[in-house]
Amino acid sequence: MALIGKIRQNTLIVLLFIGGGIALFILSEMTSGAGGALGPVMNRMGAVGEREIDRNDFERTASAAFSGGDAFQNRDQLWNFYVNEAVVKNEAEDLGLSVSEEEMTELQYGANPSPVIRRNMTDPNTGQLNTTLLSQIRQDIENNSIDAAIQEGRLNPNFKAIWSYQRREIEASRLQEKMTALMTKAMYAPNWQAQDYANEQFGNRKVAIVKVPFEEVDDTDIEVSDADVQAFIDENRSIFDNPEETRQLTYVTFPVTPTTADTNAIRTLLNQTAADWAKETTEAGDSLFALSNNGTYQSVYQTADRLSPVVADAVMNQIEVGTVFGPYTEGSAMKLLKVIDRVSMPDSAKTRHILRNASTPAQFEEADRVIDSLMNVLQRNRGKFADLAEEFSQDPGSASNGGVYEKVTPGQFVKPFDNVLFRTGTVGNLYKVRTQFGVHLVDIMSRSRSRQLRAKVAYVVEPLIPSSETEDVVMAKAQSFLNGKSTLAEMKAAAESMGLEVKTSAPLPVSNYTLADLGSGQDVKDMMCWAFSADKGDVSPVVYSFTDQQLFYQNNHVVIALADVLPEGLPSAASVKDALQDQVSNRVKGQKLAGMLAGSDIEKIAAQYEVTVDSISSNPTLQSLPRIGQEPKVIAAAAIVATGNTSEPIVGRNGVYFVKPLSDASAGTSGNLPAARSQINTTVRAQNGNVLLPALRAGTDVADERAAADCQ
């Protein structure tokens, strides 16, 4: 009762407490991403203008559309598609452009399909568009039988998502084509421009050019100031303008490599494997043994030049057939090999065949019947082969040519056919051969006189990788190095005292997932997330371990620090001074040389610096000059400086240049305006067509919020 009385006396406080709890609960639900007013914001991956990119839609598309390759590269590729698609659609809506359903059908199934269809639906074996599969897919879609096709195994379980993504690709591609056409068709060269260009093409002028290399000024004779760096940045704003904040990492790597003990352990293992392999006495047993022990088996006979130079001579001249050779080291692996067989074979053969396709027992039975019948006919009259091949052969590559294949080399055809053609068959005889394609009637017409020794070889391969104990030792070394280091200065000092190399990355955005010498993956993403939460000069408290993507062992342990924070926009001179040292140094040297040599004659300059005077024919339309390269300022000076005069010093890309025209430009005009106009139109339209999408993207506000989830 006393407690109830207390509650009654403090009713207002109790109500405020309960109300606060309810408010916190509601706010939690709203911001959890499960729903509510703020839920969609949590599911947002970014925005392009007013178009939002939904994280759930992105993840569904990523899981369906990409089944292999680098996962981070795939996600970055997909992100760029989402951004480009939104940019294109925003612009298309403003222009009133669209892709109708009839047009989409034509782009998917028509005679001139979209480049996206050609990319995705080309048969890798023939290089041709797989129209049969495309027609079947269309039929399944129109008959609403996609689910049945998936259940029957004819279509990928993710087909619906894959096809939907492909449709979006086709639409975006077609809209971009339409916008490019609108822009390029609006561009043309007027008469005056075409006439000027035509005249310039014939305005050849002989000029003398001297280049004084920047190296003529010693590094100790100049000083590169922040003002020099800033001037260089200002002159090249488009290159240095940073579209988003980036960060630079400084890092020390601890590579994990196999020790002598690790290598000896692998050699011991392979010696035992070699003893076991030697017990196999059949080709089937040898091939199965190799494949079961991380090896390879080459069923095709190889010439010496197709084998590794490490073992080619031994395989052809030293190792007995059936003998195991090794262990031996090749590259980053230790290997065994066994010579399965070695024979002398013709270099080529001429053959003809009739193929009856078959894939089921019933089809093979029917194919056997047809081939047997044809063989009976040909046994009586071999001259009918070409006619019978044209009528009965189902090989589109040879039926119209009488079934003939010339200059066939060993291993070019499937194994049963190859064996008959080069080993077991006799020239002039007919053979019935079964392969995975069906049943062949084979006529061996001739074999080349030239022959080579060829060998069939199987390998057992053991990669030279460090043991887990070695990985632990290197990890402990990296951890010991990290301990007690909290600043970049401390990390650099420790690395210098230990003789370790310190590396600095290029400026990296938060979305970055790769480092040039370390690879890509989650470790790099973790580095970037840390870097964008740290202060300049901080050292990460974590040792980052990288895994070899082929052999799946830890191949590098890395300690990192945050070297610099580069905000959006132009960088400060101090932040890029070291990176631009060489370029700005050359610029300062060029200015010094220009000041020293202004007003000098070209012959005097050449004699002073012992450089060659190049005599060159130039005209204003050239992109580069022989022995000079791409120096636009030099080409311009060659066009405008008066004959016999020496130009002012020109600070170019590779040195300081002086130009002295030796003759006037060719007089007269050209009447070939159509050719000049066509050349201008082609060049300008191609250039602008290539930059349309990047230009549209640069003019669009893109909010990249991927890191909001990546760095949780």
C-alpha cells in the first residue's frame, strides 16, 4: 500500500518515464530498417539525382547476375551500371526518349539484336549467336513456362532475375545509343571550318627544331616551392580535381613464403607419392592417379616445343616410358611427371568423314545403321564419298566440301577420331568411329611425310606454400612490429631500423577494394573503413592478413597507418608535393632554361648544348612530329612563327624547344571540302560519343552510400 501511495504522489514522473520508454521503442523500430518512416533510408544504397538505389534490389541482382569472378569487382561493376542506368534514364525522360515494348522485343530476339544479347547469348564454341537457345527462351517466356523450364533443368534457377537484369542493360544501352545519335547528328563542320582544315592539310612547312633536355639543369640548381606545385595544380585542374574525399595509406608488409623446412616437407611427400605412382601400369590408372593427386593428365600427344623447357629434353630423350620423374621445381610448384607414351607421328593428315549426330542410345543405334549402310556403298564405290557426305553428313563444317578436312594436326580432333587418324588407322581404309558428337565414317586420305616425336605426359603438382607454422611465425613478427606503435612517425622509424620497406598508396576512396601489390578483398575494405574513421598519422591497431586467392593460404600480413586525408576538390600543394616532385621539377627547370636562352638563335643553342637540329616537315593538323612526339605547343609554333625567325623558348612535355621555320607554308587552297568535312565530322562525333556518358555522370549528383553498410 505504501508503494501504491508513492506512485500516486509521483504520477507525473511515472507518466513521463513510461512515455519516454514508448518513444524510444518507436524510434528504434523506425530506424531499424524493418519498416516505418526511417526504414527505407536504412535500405538505401545511394541516389542518382532524384532516383534512389535500393540496397535490397541491388543485393538480389548481384547474387543472381554474378556467379563467378572477384565478388568486389562484380559489385563495383554492378554499382556503376546502376549509376549509369539512372543517369541515362534521367536524361532520356527530359528528352522524351524511351524504348517501346515492340522495340525491346526486336532488340532481344530480332535479326539485329542488342550488343548485350550478342555478348550474353553467343555460343563460346562457335562464336555465333545461339539463336536456338534464344528462340526457346522466347517461347518459354511467351508460354509462361519459365518455372517449368527451371524445374526441368533447362534454365538457370536464377533465370528470372538474370533476364530482368539483362533487359535493364538492353534498355539503358539503347537509350544511350539514341542520345549519342541525337548529339552526333547535330554536329557538323561548316564550310569555313572545312575549308580551313583542308588548307591546313596542304600547308606543309619545313622547320628546324632543337630540344634542350630538362636534365641540362642539375637538381641542385633549382628549388621546388609550394607555389610552383600550386601553379602546376592550377594549370591542370581537371587532372587533380578530386570528385570525392580520398585517403592515403602508408603500410609495411610481411610476406609469408615457404621456409627450407616447408620445401623439404613437400619434397618428402612427393617422394612417397612417386613410389605409389610407380605401381600404376595402365594409362587409365596413371591418369586417375594424377587427377586424384592435384595433378593433370594430357591425353593429347605433345611435341617438345609444347612442353615446359624445364623437362622437354628429359621427356623426349631421357625418361623411359612408364617411369616417374621428379620431384623437380617449376615456378611456384614442385612436380612429378610420368611419361605415359611416346611415339613418332606425322605432323598432319588429310581426311574426310560423314557424321551422324547422336546423343541418346536410340540416336546412336540409328546413326550406326546409317553409317553401316553408307560404308557398304563406299566399299563398292569410293567415288561416291563426296556426294554421300553432302547428302548425309550432319557436320556443317565439312558436308558441303565432301566431308574433307586438310592439314589436320595431332590433337585437333576428339580423341577417338584422332587415334584412328594418326595412330591405329591405315591410309586408304574406311573406319567407323564413335565420339561424343555421334558416329563418324572416316576415310584416311593421306599423312604428311614429316614426323615428330610426341609424348603423352601426366603430372602431379604440389604448390610450394608455407606451412601453418610459418604463417603463425610471420604473423607474430607483424604483431610484434605493430605493438607500441600509435603514430605514423613511430611506424616509419621502426621500419627503417629493421630495414623494412615502407609503401604509400595512391589516394583511395572509401569504396575502394583493391591495392595494387596486395590484391583485393575484404581486408582492403576493412582497411578503407578504418582509414575513413581515423585521423591523419594514426596507426591501425589491427594486423591485416591477405589470402592467396588460388591456394588459400595467408600470403601477406600488413600493418597500416593513415598518411593523408585529401578532401573533395583540389588538393593542397603540400599534400601532393612529393608525388609531383618530378613533374614540377621539370617545369621549374624548363622555366630556368627558358629564361637563360630567351632571344638566342637556334644554331647557337644547338652548339652550346651539343644537341641535334632536327629538320622536319610540319603542318597544323598533325598530332605529333617525327623524333619530337606529342608536343602541341611546338606544332603551333611551327605554324605561326615567321620564316627565318627563332621562336621564344617553349617549355614542353619533354624539354625546352626552339622552332625556326625554314620555308613558308604551301600556298593555295584545297577544293576537297567534302573529304575535309567528313574527316572533321567523323573525328568530332567519335570523340563526343565516347564522352557523353561520363559528361552526363559528372553533371549529376551521385550519392554513394555503400560504405554505410560496408563499414558497420
